[in-house]
Amino acid sequence: MIPSLRSSWPKFGWGKSFLLLGLCALFFLLGTGNSEAAFNTVIIDAGHGGHDLGASRSLIYEKHLNLDVARRLERTLRESGFRTVLTRSTDDFIPLSTRSAKANKYRNAIFVSIHFNWSWKSKVTGVETFYRSSSSRNLADYIQRQLIRKIGCTNRGVKTANFSVLRKTRHPAVLVEGGFVSNKGERSSMLDPRYRQVVADSIARGILEFRKKR
Ligand SMILES: [Zn+2]
């Protein structure tokens, strides 16, 4: 070795070498974690479809509202640079297990199921977001907060549920209930495309916040 080069090399003792190795391992692990966190794919699940109408009242079917919001959300997320996958893009019946199986084909993804609610009590109103795994809690929180901030409706909160799509999907997964079809006031809001756009944009904002803060 050329003496001048040798003398320019830093001199590490064994202790420092181990410390350096340890730090490299730590950065590697953190780096791996970050790449998992930096999801770029959003699986958008429009609830119901085909013969499965979902909530309905006065010829207004939840399945149509869900698909419309899903398409709006798809557009907004693509504009923000996300890759999006719809579990259904037509008015067809897709079994719940097929939806989860489709979602599980993707890596570094999250899953958002879109629904509208129904109650026997026509006075019941509000928006709620469900999750199942702890890794999905923050996603549900951010989406719910954005929805309440923009819609200003009753906050029914973030809740756990053992819904099939939440249980079988191996990603952070939430299910959003964007208001009650059974309530006259909320039903008339849903029929306004501007309301459905606000729902989609609020969900998108919640997703962006989730990615930023992971
Ligand atoms: Zn539903």
C-alpha cells in the first residue's frame, strides 16, 4: 500500500468499528421500515354492487353512491401521484373475499372501503370510520377528522369492527360510512355531486396525512 494513502485513512479501533456496524444496521432497518411506510398504492373498494344494493331509500341505492365516490377518490389520488386500484369499476356484484384477494396482490398499499349508512331510525345521522388492526387506527383517525372538518355533520367517531374486508386485507384498511341514506337531510346531500366530491377529497386528505405522518 502506498504510505501516503495509508496515512490518510481514518483509524478505527474495534469499539468504533462495532459502533459503526451497529449504526449501519440501524439505518438499514429504519430504511426498510420507511419503504414499507411510503405506500404508493391505494385500493379503493366501492361497497356492494349488482344485486347487492346496500342501503336504499326512494330508489336511491348505496351501491351507486359508493361507486361515484370511489371514482372521485380515484381521480383525486391520481392527481396526487398515487397508484389506484378499484375493486369494482362497474355495477357488478363482487364477493368480499375477491375484493380482499385483489387488494392482497399489491405491496405497499392501503385499503379504503366506501359505504353509506342505514338505520331503522330515520333521525340517525353522521359519519363514522371503521378499522380492525392497530396499524389502521391512524388512517381511520385522519380520514374521520377530515370528513368531520369538511362536512360538519355528526361525528359518530372511529370504531373497531370485524368486517370481512378489514379482516382479510393484509394492509392498513378502513371502511368509511359517509352518512345515512335513511335520513332525509343526509340523503339529499348525497344526491348533490358536490357533497360526494367533498367526501372523496376529505378521504384523500386523510390518506395524505397518514402517509406524511407514518
Ligand atoms: Zn354498505
